[in-house]
Amino acid sequence: MKKTLGYVLSSIMIVLVLASWAKGDEVRTVTAEGVGAILAGDVALARGRAIKDAQRNAVELTVGVLIDAKTINHNYTLIKDEIYARSTGYVQDYKILEEWQETGLLRLIIQARVTTAPLQKDLDRVIEAVERPRILFMVSQQDIGQNQSKAWWEGTAGMGRLVTEATLQQLFIDNHFLVVDHALKELAGPVPLDPSDSQATAVGRDYDAEVVVLGRAVVKDAGPIEEFDLNSYRAEISVRAIQVDNGHVLASANGSAAAPHIDPLAGSNVALKKASEKIGNTLVPKIIDKWAKPAVVVTLDVVDITRYADFVRFKGVLKDQVWGVDKVYQRGFQINKANLEVSYRGTAQDLADELALKEFESFRIDIVEASQNRIKLRFIAQPWM
């Protein structure tokens, strides 16, 4: 009975270990092509470039499986810089399936095994690093047959939201922005129908917004459609996104759309919605790109370096495997100590936390101090195996 129970417990432990391994270290097999230029007849160098290109393409294919295309497009710059630039760190192993040369190029196809757990973790962090500002919309709307625009800040928009504003708000919410609800607060004072940038930013500050989207929408009857008992209704929208704290214009967009309909109100609403979606899809990536967290310079004081090879390995890991690192500059090296400057998207404490968790074969890292823009760390040598 004890023996049987032992077998059962052993089996359960094996299943749990396998389940944990499958979840934490999932590997995806991908086939990808790479290309490298053959310069001065150096085929070996071209092959190395082609392999690196193929590995990047393998990781890019895997990213496309882990997150949707819309998310990739909105975060492409950061993904390119932070993920694709260090693709080799995610490729567990690979084999070359085919190789050929053509017109000064070496092409090859590899079958790569890409570990998805660290890749997914880094993708999540990259996307989270793109902060979304608090948005307040101030877009007036001139409806079909009207000579005057309506605007919520003038109290002429009625009880419901205008089509343009409602469409833009929903699109930005879908892209993880925090949209300020102007209905929850009253204006501190009168604001003209066509406010200046400074007047709009003053309203934004009053509503605790970080960006104000200011603009105007107009919809008109474009006339009958021949051979059909329909009219065409055309909407035109012009907006600009203004940063509240400094008044800088982050992005601007103009767009139009038309819609056929038998009913003027329904047709104009469809045209406004289509034009608003065009405008929103233009603004969102522009604002995200301008609002992305900037890189800061963090100084690393490294001490107790017993082997220069360890320092070289450390710099390699820092460049290729630490999320948020743009560039690494070596400012000095003396016996047992060195000084580095790191361009990093985050705080010095974030970088210290990341480095503390990194594993090295011949040494480990101990964080001695971490201030606002400086980290002191020491190498602790591990005995050779």
C-alpha cells in the first residue's frame, strides 16, 4: 500500500513539474528566412548576418502570434528597439534547413525554437511602458442644415453626446486611454465656441487632463445620387492634440468621409462616425509615439571585477538582454572597477531590480547603492566548475 501511494505521489509530482515547465518555458518552432550581403567575398560573415536576420524574423513571427496586429502597429517603434533588436536572446536553438547564394547575397532558411515565456514578459513590459495620457475632447460639431456649431463647453450640445465626440472617446478608450468625462464637472468660466490653444489648455488643466484634442466637425448635404432616391452626406473633421502642461501640439489630423442615405440625420451621423474613426486611427499612434517614456542616462559604477572577461559578458547582457536599455557607453576601466553610462527607458531603481535578477555563469551581481540616476554594483566571483 505504501509503495502504491508512493507511485501515485510520484506521478502527481511529475505531472505538476511538467505542467509548470510547459507553462513557464513554452517553445514555439518557427521557420524563417534570412539574408546577408557578401562583402569582399566573405561568405562566413554574410552567413552570420543572414542567421541573425532569420532569427529576428523568427521572433517577429512569434510576436505576431502572441499579440494582435493592432497592438504591434501602435507599439512598433518600441518593439523594434527592445524586442527585435535582441532576438537572439529568445531563440533557444536553430538549424539551417537550406542555404543558397544569389547576386552578392547569401540567403538561408532556418528552423528556430523560440521561447515564448520571456518574450511575452518583455512584450507586456514594452507595451505597458507606453503611457497613455488623460484625454479631454473639445471638438465642436456643425450638424446638417445648421449654421452654428454645437459644443459641450457652450452648453449647446444637448443632453446627449455629439457623434464625433462619442466616436473618438470610444476609440481612445479601446486603445487604453483614460478619457476625461466633462459632464462630471462644471466649467470655471465661459469659453468661446472656437477657443484658442491656450484657452483649451486652460480648460484641460481645470479638468486634470494631460492632452486636449481640440477641433471642429462639419457635415453637409453633398447632393442627390443619380439613379437612386438617396443623398450623399459628407463630413469633414479637423483636430489637433495639445499637451496641456506646455501647449505643444503633439499631433494633428484632417479627415473626411461620405455616406449615402435616404434620411439626412442618419446619413450625416454615419458620415461623421466614419470620419471620426479615420481621425482617431491617425491620432492614436501619433500621441502614443510622442508620449512614450523618454530614455534617461543612468551611471553604473562597477567594482570588484576580478576577471575582465566577466565585465565583457556583463556588458553583453546589459546591451542584449535587459529590457529598456537603448545604448551602453563605457566611460572608464581601471583595475577591478569600471564606469558605464546607460541610456535606459525607466528609473535607476527599475534597472537595479532587473540586473539583480540576471544570472551569470562565472559571477553574480550585488547591488550596493541605487539613487535617482546612479547605481553602484559589485561582482562576486563564483568558483569555476
